[in-house]
Amino acid sequence: MYYSQQARLAIYAQGEFGKGHSKTAEGVLRYAPNPVVAVIDGSECGKTVEQVTGIPSPAPIVGSVIDCLDYRPDALLIGTAWTGGHLPPEWRPEIITAIKSGLDIINGLHDFLSEDEEIAQVAASYRRKLLDVRRPPEHLAVASGQAAQVTAFTCLTVGSDCSVGKMTTSLELTRLALARGYSARFVATGQTGIMIAGEGIAIDRVIGDFMAGAAEKLVVEAGFAHDFVFVEGQGSLVHPGFSGVTLALLHGACPKTMILCHKVSKTCVGESSLPIPALPKLISVYQGSANLVRPASVVGISLNTAGLNDQQARQAVEAAEAETGLPATDPLRFGADNLFEAVLAFREKPA
Amino acid sequence: MYYSQQARLAIYAQGEFGKGHSKTAEGVLRYAPNPVVAVIDGSECGKTVEQVTGIPSPAPIVGSVIDCLDYRPDALLIGTAWTGGHLPPEWRPEIITAIKSGLDIINGLHDFLSEDEEIAQVAASYRRKLLDVRRPPEHLAVASGQAAQVTAFTCLTVGSDCSVGKMTTSLELTRLALARGYSARFVATGQTGIMIAGEGIAIDRVIGDFMAGAAEKLVVEAGFAHDFVFVEGQGSLVHPGFSGVTLALLHGACPKTMILCHKVSKTCVGESSLPIPALPKLISVYQGSANLVRPASVVGISLNTAGLNDQQARQAVEAAEAETGLPATDPLRFGADNLFEAVLAFREKPA
């Protein structure tokens, strides 16, 4: 564990809570074992977390680091990130205030706080921890294909884009497997996943040559002790900025099955004007790419239906099922039972 | 330029010269502008470079760093690398001897000498430079697709595996374009290419999220000032360890054409038992992957026919042409004129 799962967290999401760039904040609120005692965002101050995000959490939303201290946090968790993962200069005084107020800092940005001269110096003086969860372990190796040998049944979430529900889907499938009495493990491959699971490797922070090796290491470590291993996917094969990370994870993890995740309201990749291909095309892209190293099948579709009403969401699910011939759902709205059944059925299918 | 192109080089290839892991040594001997004054390999001592590698170079092969000093080198260039790119402990005393003898060190390994405490200390005392050519620049960005906008006609070499001739093919095509009076630029994306070109970025050493952005940066910097840009490819989409690097380079560089490189004697990927797919399948894999972001066509086949006699090599070229319907050659044995013609024809084809 990189940090105590009992530690009380204040989540920093200044100006961003519930908007496009606060998926770390929301993931931690929804899934981390730690108590979240406050969320910091002056622009949503006074509202409830549920009003802003739909997540039923009793944490108050406050305006600043100073205001969160009333709720006795142990650590400030940086809950927002921009593409590129750099530290915006306006966060700096708030982080320093938090350290001086006795908080450790949990950071998932590409910019490591422990390598920031000013912040590192303050943390040393005040004896607070700077936890850079995206820092990869040393001595990673080039992948050798070992992940294909694990005894666990492995499932990787893949996506039509970034931020479409890959981590959420993997977590929900892990929860369902455990609830049914299987031994199951969520393998975190990104900063938010690591904050939730307490361990993992942020694949997108690993040096190119060792990305697949990092994925392989995670799957091999988990894969001989569990019935199921659900690997958190990253990026998308159709995203020009991140496709290399996605392919390294696919070829390093060697999953037996994949769940394809898609956000219904998105039509273009990232911020680009590249159209997101249709679901059947995406299935063939992922299966084709997996097959270059080790065959894997997409066995279900996980839709993020944010912004739709229940009826529209239900229609989107039915349309995805009709278009692909596979079970579909929005795990947060309708549960992921049918996706878990699909993984289970594939596992029990005679070879 | 990372170093003077007039500097006199001694190439360190102890126990490896002309064998599987000395492609840096051979690339520098064949293409770098620098004079190579000696090659160090005790196991080939006394032979000529041409006897060992076929490269017509007058450099003597000597047994140790001490022996190379007679030829007045300015720098020791580390000319071999193992998968993973780490520094073997037995090279350490030789590197230290070189520094103490007044040589700078040119190093393309993943392990940076400037971060090695002992070596860095000796270099500081003796005021010698440690040139870690694989060190990426700071402040790289996530790719945004800009490379598709350059005015140059861009061509990326892609491969059936690592070490099959991608750099060599890109260099030969650049040479031909220049010989015909075009403005052309070789874009180096790996350590040996950088040692030859004097600049570039080792994409496989870049952090996952920024690999495609690094490729984009290189192509954008070269692509508005030249008729042709030939981008050195890396790895292979069918190599489980390196496929992520390959896809990031493809999606970041946004080439208009590709040349597919293959070593005739290789049947399995890397050291694995994964069979290398047939050339038509590889063409469809690369074109399909490119098309996810920006269409690009494979317009020719570059074969590495090492180990074959001329007649066998000619047959292999003819077989590749028959199998793919594209021009093929071994650039080192038969020249790359037909590949350059194919790139030129594609450039002049009406859209």
C-alpha cells in the first residue's frame, strides 16, 4: 500500500469539481476505501457532492485548503488533472499551505512534487510526505509475453477514447466477482486506480520500452493467486496522443477477454476532430491488435451514458446490443451483471 | 548537434562486434560523418572491419581501451546494447579507463552515465563529457495531430521486427533524395540514428504519454523546410515488448507513406516463438493502424538479406515483389532506387 487506507482525505478540485477534468476526485469519492472529509472547490462551495456529481458522499464542499482543516484531514489529494499532467502555478500556494498545515500530499500528476524544489523543501521542513503515485518502480523489464501464462481469467477494459469508463467498469466487475464468491483482483494502471487500489503502476508514466513490461509485471503478480484479474485500461487505440500506451498495455497484459467502453455523448476522439469509429469497427480494431500477440475477444460493451435520461440511456444500451450482438450496459446506472456473466461464460466456454 | 561531427571516435564493442548486438557500432561505421579511428573487440582483434562486418572502413580492431589510444580518439562510443539497454558491470572499468585517458563518452543505453555516481564523479574530475544520447528533451507535449499538416512528403520505415533495417532504409532514402537534388531530412528516433544525424529523440526512452508528441515535434520541426522527411522507424507492431513505441511513432509522425522492412532469415518475432506474419498481412496491419488516425500507404518493401548469397537475395526480393505487388530491394546490396521511385510516384499521384 502506498498510503494508509484509513487516512482522512481532503480532495483538491479547485474550479473543476464535477467538470471534465475531475475524474480523479470522482473516482476516489466513489471507490477509495479512505474517508473523504472535504472537497475543495470555491466555485461549488456550499453544494453537496451528490448535487454536483451524483455520488452520495457526505463530504462538504469548501472554498480553500484553510477551510478544509476544520474537518481534520490527514492528506490533501490532488483530484484534477489536465492533458499533459502538469502542475498549474495557481495550485502551488494552496499545496504549500496544506503542507504547512500538517497534511501529506497525494499527487497523480506527471509533475512529481518530490522533484519540485520549493515544495520538497517545505515538505522536508514540516516532515510531511509527498506521495507521487505516478512514479513508476525502478528496474522494469521489456515484456516477454509471460502474462499469457497466468492461471487467472484476465479481462482488460478498452475504450473508444480517454475518460469513458474503463477504470469504473474494471472496478465494478471486480466488485461483482467478489460478491459472487470468486477471488478477484483489480489491477490499477493509472493514477486514480492506484489511489483506489493502494498499489499499481501508472503505465503512461513508464518509459516507452518498458510499458508493456510494466503491464506484464502487474498481471503476473496478480494472476496466479486469483480466479479473475480485471485490468484497468488506458487511453484508446484511436487516440493519436495515447494509442501507444494502449497497445503496450494490451500486448503486455495479454488479456483473454476485453470489455469495450464508450461514452455515448462523445463523437470525436479527445479534443480532436477525428470521428470515433462505430462500435463494431472498434471491436475489430481491438481484437485485431490483440491477435497480433495473443487472441482476445471483446465480450461486452460498457456505456457511459452521462447526460442522458434513463429512457435515453436504456435506448443507447439496446442500440449498442443490436449493433454489436454483445451484452451492453451502463455499469453505474444499470449495474454490470450482464458484463460479468459474459466474462464468466467466455471463461467456461470449451476451447 | 549533440557533439562535434569532426570528433574522432573509438567504438566499444567488446565481445560483440559484428554479432547480433552491435548494430550501433555498425550504423555509426556506415553512416556517421565522424572519423572512426578504432573498434574495440578483443575477440576480433587483428581482423579488418570489412572482414567482420562487410563495411569498408580502415579502422583497426584492437583489444582494449588502452590499445585504442594509439589512434588518438576524442571519444569512446558505446557500440553495443542488450535488450533493456542496461550497462553490464564488466564495461565499467573500461569506461573509467577511457575517461581517465582523456576521452568523452558517447552512450546510447537506457542507463545514463551522467546518473551513474562513480562514472559521473570520474568524468567531473577529469573534465570529460558524458553524452547520453537517449536522454529525451524536457517539456514534451501530448501529440495533437499537427504532423499531418507539414508540407514535406513524409515517409516512415516500419518493420516485421526490431533490427531489420528501418534506420538503414531511411538513411539510404534520404541519401538518394539528396543525390537527386531534393531537399530531404533524415529524422532520427533512436540512439544510433541520433549518433549519425547529430540530433533527434530516442522515442523508446520517452514517457508513454509523450512518445507520440515527441515524434510529432521532430516531424513538425523538419517538415516545413524540406521536400522529403524520412522518419526512422522503431520496433514493430507485432513485437509484444515494443509495439506501443511503434504505434506512438506511427500516430505521432503521421507519415504519408511507409516502407515495410523485413529480415529474410527471421521467422519469429524477437527472441519469442511468435511467428512473423506474412508481408501482405503486415502491410494490412500497418495501413490499418495508420488509418485509425491518418491514412498512409506501404509503397515498398526493404529486405535485409544478411546471410544469403546474391542469388538467394535476388530470389527473396522477387518473391517479396510477387507476394505484395510492391517494389522490393535490399538497399545495402542492390540500392534503394526503386523504393525512392515508389515514394516519389506516390507523392506525385493525384489525390
